[in-house]
Amino acid sequence: MRLPDAVLACIKTLQKAGYQGYAVGGCVRDWLCGLTPKDYDVTTSATPAQVTALFPKVVPTGLQYGTVTVLFGEEPVEVTTFRAENGYSDGRRPDQVRLIDNLTEDLARRDLTINAMAFSPAAGLIDPFGGEKDVRRGIIRAVGDPTVRFEEDRLRILRAFRFAATLGYRLHPDTLKAALQKAEGLSSVSAERVTAELMRALTGSFPSRLRPLVESGGLLPWGIRPVSTLFALDFTSSQRAVRLAALCLLTGSDLEELGLRLRLDRRTYKEAAGLLLEVSQPIPTAEYQMRRRLCKAGPTLLSCALRLRGDLSSSDAPAAASAAQMMRRILRRGDPYRLEMLAVTGEDLIQAGLVPGPRIKRTLLELLDAVLENPGCNQKETLLCLVHARKNKESALR
């Protein structure tokens, strides 16, 4: 495992001083999975005070958990002392943290075997719970007794499914059984934590791995209704709003309810709501229909909606693909579908004799309606003739 210079220097300094030091957790897992680690954590037998004495720049970022951050120039390395944890009265955090000098005991407190591995250039891979084997088999397995692990921290249930969804792994039968039995405990976890894990799972490469948890009703307290299949989710765009809209469509869940319970950010909620509205509309089959839809939704949203229709329904796929092709043809041709694309402006209408005010906007919208029906009439002279004709007709009626 090739470690960044700062992490390697940190580990070597600890070992030279007589302490143990290892890269640990997610970075080791990612390396074994063939992924580039996003960050690196170091675990050590040295206490925070001993770590602080070894390095010139140290920030006490989490002393209650034995964690300090060592700065190598602008590069931070988080260093945590081996620790054991006792009591989880709130089902999320340990009541007591004890600093220890035993790596295996430290790894034993972690959630999953694939996260309970350590590495150093001198010692190689330290894997007391079979995490490397589980990576090779594509298995998500709890460290020790899964029931105990999930009772300690209920969010671990969703984390297990999140790793399955991002890595494409499957939960070990014992881990899956315990997760589903304890899933009701997720209702007491904060919405922010649940949303963060759920969104990471939904935007993974294999979001359908959430199916057992959804099917069992484990996410019902958060507004996600039980269904027996989520397979089509894997074929949709991995954008947050798209996956959220797809989840609502597949499960029959109400987006507004989800938004309230999960405290979704405004942007994601708004984009998902717009997508659901657009998906509910008939697929355009004629160019004038497509131009009108482009006028209301815009090409980005409409394109996304058509793709989602095709991804979620094999029966809709041909019509959605045909409509998408039609839309691209219209856009390449430059057919007008917005007010800004009209050949006349409000100033042109004023010069044509219209009184400035609300009527200008109303007339422009009327002209746009005509152009959406027949883009060939989007010529300045033609549009001004239409304006004069309507003006004369109104005068005659008066």
C-alpha cells in the first residue's frame, strides 16, 4: 500500500519513538478494493500527549476520543490512540472511551470487518477479523456479534447497506438478519445522520442493495414505503435528485413527506419535485408538444425526465428515446421556445404603438404561443403583423 508522504512520515516518526503506528480503516479498505483512498487515518499506541510531544504542529481536535491532528505543512493527518469503548446508552455514542495499547482490541470495536484492518510498511496488513477475505468475496460482515454491533450504534445498520450499495457487496446472512431485526432503532437516529448515509447509498453504483431494508419496512419511519424490488434504481443517473425521484416512483413514497422527515436540503428537494412533476406528464409525440414542454421545463430537466421514464419502465423506453431524439433535433435546429428567442422585443412592441405596461408582457407571451406552434413565423415582420392584426381586431370590437 503506497501511503502519502505525510502519513508515511507520521507512522515512521511514531515507530522510531517506540510506538506502534498504522494507517487504519477506510483507506485500507479502499486500497484492497482497488479504489483510491479519499483520506487516511492513523492509529497508534501513543497517547495524545505523547503524539503532541513528537510533532511540532499538533491540533487537539478530539481529545475526548483520543484524537489529535498532526500538521505536516498544510497537510493534516488525524492520529487516534488505540481505544476501547463501553456502554452505548443513546444507541449512537459510547458512554466511556478508554485509551489502550492493543491494536486488535481497538479494531474489535469497529463496525465491519472491511473497516477493521490496519497497515504499516513494516508490519504489512493487520487483519484479525478477515476483512481482506470479505473484500475478495464481496461480503459486508459485522465485527463479532452483529446484534451487539448494531445495538451499540444503530446508524451502523444503514452504514452496512451504504457500503453494500457503493461497493456492490452483499450483507453476510447473519449481519443481514441482525440488521433487519434491529432496523426499528434507526427511527431514533438524527435525521441528518440518516440522510447523509441514505444519500450516499442512493448515489452509489448499486442502490438496489437497499432492497432488504426497504422491503422490511426498516425505512418506513423516514417515509420510504416497503416494496419488493428496487432493481431499476441501478440503471438511473446517480445524481441525488434523480435517485430520490426514482425512489419515490418505485416505492410510491411521498416526496413532501420524505423532505420533512429527512430534512432534505432545499436544492435536492426542489430538483426532485420538478423531476417528478415532469415525469408525470405524457411523453411528447409531436414537435409542437415538445416545444411547449421545453418552454415549461427547459432542456436539462426535460432530458432528465425522459431518461428517467425510459430507465424505470421498459414499456416507456421506446417512446422516451424517440422523444429525446426529437428534442435534440429541435434544439439543433434552433427552434424558439423561450421569450428571449423571439424575433421581437418589448421595445419593438412599444415602437409598434403598444402602450408600455402589463400588455407588453401579455402580447409577448401570445406571440411565443404562436411561435411554439409554428416556429417558421418567428420573423420580426411576421410577428409585428400579428400584433397589428390583433390591435386592429380589438379596435373593431370596441
